[in-house]
Amino acid sequence: MVDNRCGMTSYESAVERLYALGHELQHGPARKFELAHMRTLCHALGDPQRRFAPVLIAGTNGKGSTAATLAAILRASGHRVGLFTSPHLVRMNERISLQGELISDAAFAASFERVSAVASRLVSESALPHLPSFFETMTAMAFHYFAASEVEIAVLEVGMGGRLDATNIVEPILSVITDIDMDHQQYLGNTLAEIVREKAGILRPNVAAVTLPQHPEANQVLGECMASLGARAISAVRNMAPVSPGSSFLIDKSSTETRFRLSVLGKEVEIVSPLVGPHQLRNLALAITAAEELAALGFSVTAESIASGTRQTVWPGRFQHLAATARRPEIIIDVAHNPAGAWALRATITEQLGERPLVLLFGAMSDKAVDEIAKILWPRMAHVVLTSIANNPRAASTAQLAALAQSLGIQHSLSASVREGVERAMEQTLVRPGAALIIAGSIYIAGEAVQALS
């Protein structure tokens, strides 16, 4: 097991030093992506990534929901499971979890100290040209923690792309590719085909790859990549919720659950998930199909454990519902940060909230498709409160957002901070009978809002 003694490194110090390593998406000269340095680092750590069975999940949207659901199913099946996701909502510990429990502050600091010490030695020996980046270090920490904690299987969400992502040094026993859309074009390519090829970098010869039909161009490129590699394509269509008239799928606008009956592994069970919205049906299908494939590989997954795991899934910030109280309105928090995510949020709003008046607290990163996101979400709102993340050079300024709102003719107001924005948005919501507050636009906005509301 991991030694929980922090030594000279506290959790706060570890977090500070991690941020100082530099983020792959920060402004300034872009760091070249390659896997050789990550392999060198992990080899010096004893190749921890070889001591558990890895599942890789890539895509643009739905990676985290699919990963969280699959990990919950595997835990319900009796396996010792690690889960690595990114980014985090509130605390960095959220990125690494074991058996559904976040890594402790002490274990986080210890893992950072171990990886940092090895990386510094490699740089001093000229085995590495520079220290690993933030994400490379986090990934190595997860591998080290999972190996030391003797996990059987780790579900790994790819950070960005796939081909050159730090997670891709593992040899997955299963790959999953969620919906792919335009995002991170400056790193992954300017066309959907280029982006799909990067995501398809997690595929391996003779290893099953679970997918769903999506954009025709994406389907074509994925098919070509699978055929050229000899990857086994597995469609998750069979586990999509039956939504035709007369089916057993339930759409309950007063419910915060998705509920339907499904025949899985030869047995009909009731699937209940806290993840709601039409897009989550796709993520559920991918996770359930992945679980079936793992059952075929010898993991103890059953129809009952699939049903139990989906019910136990915890994945905050995805149409997260906070009920109204005497002091605050009904609130929905969602991490939608690109056009595909915005459309998914818009569809779920329509499904869950109908024509109720809505107020939106919105902030975004300037390197995202802010104009397109705004055109999708803002016209549905009675009022939009615009805010910005403090001390984040990637954040779009309130002045930029205000100019966009004026050009679109959107009723809006400005807030200097997310905390202040939450208060102002709640005021705007409470004066409109029956209104609900939506908080969206960036995972950073969602995270700060969660902190403010708690």
C-alpha cells in the first residue's frame, strides 16, 4: 500500500509545485507532445502502469461520465478499481480515486514527492531535457498510486487527444471512444478527421474498441483506423435505451434520474443512473458495453453488478441538480464548455425544465468556441450574468463576453467574480416566478460555483 507519510511535502505544497510545472494549455510557447519522456519517467518509477489492467477512454465529450460509470460497475462487481479523470471541479484529489474514494491529501503529497524526486534525478542525469508537465506528473502519480495500492483494473480518462496523451503509454485491455467534436484545434488539428485520428491513437491491434455511431466523417475515419490496426470494433448500440413509443424508457421531468429496463448479459435489469439528459444515454451505453466486454475477458461483471454500479455512479457537475430552498432557487450546474456540450445542455434543459424561465451564470475560456456556445445557450435565457475566473490567463474577460452579449441582443449583467456572480444570478432568478438558475460555460466556473454554494 502507499505510504501515507508526507515527508517534507504537504498537500498544499504539492499542489503549488504542480501548478508551477506549467499546464499544457497555458498561453505562451506550446510544449511539444511526445511519449518518450513519459516512458522514461515511468520506467524510472518501476513501470507502475504495467501492474494493473488499464482501460483507456478518449473522445471530446462524455469521457468522464463514461469512465465514472464503468468504474462504479467494476467496483460493484467486486474488483479493486482505480479511476483517473481530468480536470477537477474543486480539489485536485478528484482526479485520482481508489474504490470510489478520492486519494487522501497525505497520499497525494507522497505520490507527488516520489514522482518529483525521480523526475528531478532524471533531469540532473540528462535522461530528461526538462521536468514533466503538470499533466504528465499527475498521470505518473496516478500510475504510481494505483500500482502501490494494488488495483486490479484502472479506468483512465485520456486528457486530450489520445495518440500523444500521457495516459497512452499503457497497453489497454479495452479502448472506449466517446463522441468526438471540434475542440483543442490548435493541438489536435483543424478538421474533424484530423481530431478523430488523434483520438484513435488509443486503439491497439486485436483489442476491442467500444464506440457508437456519430458524425459520418468521424465514423469513416474511426473505421479506417480500426481496420488498419486490426482493432476489434464493438458497437454499443445494443445497450442504448429504447426510446421508441411504447418502450419502457421513462422520461420524468420531475426526476433527477435516468431509468429504463435493458437486457444485458442475457438478463433484463432496471438501469437507474443519476446522470440525466439524452446525451447521457450514449455514455451509459458505452459504459455498459465496455463492462460486457470486460466480462468476456474474465472480470466478474454480471447483469446485477451493472445495474448496481450505474445506480451508484457519482459524477458531479454534469447537470447537477440542487433543489430550491427558502434562501435560494433551483440550481443546475453543468460543465458544458464546447458547442457539443452546449447542445447537450440545451437538450437536457428542454427535457427537464420545459419552458420555465431561466437565468444563466456564464464564464468561459477564451480559447474555446465562445461565440458558438453563446449562440446555443444565451437566447434561451431570460437573463445572463457574465463572469470570469480570476488569475486564469485563459479566461475570457467580462468585457469580451459583454461585447458578445450586446451583439446578440442578450439581456445581461456583469460580475467581477464567480462568488459574486452566484449571488447576483440567484437574485435575478428569485425575482422571476418559477425560474431556475443554470451555471455553465467552463469546468472552472462550475467548480468555483460549487465552492461558493457550499
